[in-house]
Amino acid sequence: MTYRKAIEKDLKSVAELFDSYRVFYEKESDLESAEKFIFERLKNNDSEIFIAENESLELVGFVQLYPLFSSTRMEKLWLLNDLFVNADFRGKGVSVNLIDTAKNLVRETHACGLFLETSKTNIIGNNLYPKTGFKLNNDSNYYEWNNS
């Protein structure tokens, strides 16, 4: 398995994975919009997308990170927003290696860490993240406001 930064030629394959990721979170499939969204992220350098590519050059997983800043620490912080591995490749260490790739980005950019959220019902993620060194933050409340 190879882990690398996504480039424009990966667009269609990353969009397919991204669409599957959204379906996992109970959103309707919309491959056209997924491709547009990923294209904009790549074109505008809004995020960092790393992919897992198997020996057949098939993309089997991705992680997408967005840059943030911690005002109290006065340092860059990365939001691990999306992590997805094709069901046929789960349980083979792909997610762990994608997370390690994200941790390398933190080190390379001299950021202070990674932040993520996942649904309480995401059993896979809630078992995975502590195994990769993440700690559940019980000291903070998570609030959300939506403009809709």
C-alpha cells in the first residue's frame, strides 16, 4: 500500500471515496457534487488530502485535513475532518497509516496537533482513534450553529 498526497489526476477516484464517505454518514449519494467539492479543495489548496493506493493503483482510502489555528497556543492546528477506507480494505491497517500520514503533516508544518470529531454512533472510529493516540476531550462542550 502506498500513502501519498492526492493530486488532480486522482480527482475522480477521490470523489468516489468521498461520496461513499458521505453515504456512510447517511447523506444521499451525489457523485457530481462530490467531484466538484474535491476539485475545489485541490484547486484552492483549502485542505490536504492524502490517499491510500493499493498495488493495483486503486485508491482505497483517504484522509482530508483542514488548517486551523489555536489562539491560546498561538500555533497552527489541523482538523482531521474526513477519514474513510473502502469496506474491502478495513481491518488491514489502512486507517492507522492514513492517521500516521496526517500526524506527519502536523510535524512537517510545525503544528501543535490534530483535532477531530466523530459521531457517537461511529463504533469503528470511536474504537480506532484512541488506539492511534487520540484522547477524548471530556473538558469541553461542543456547540454548533447552522445557518439554515
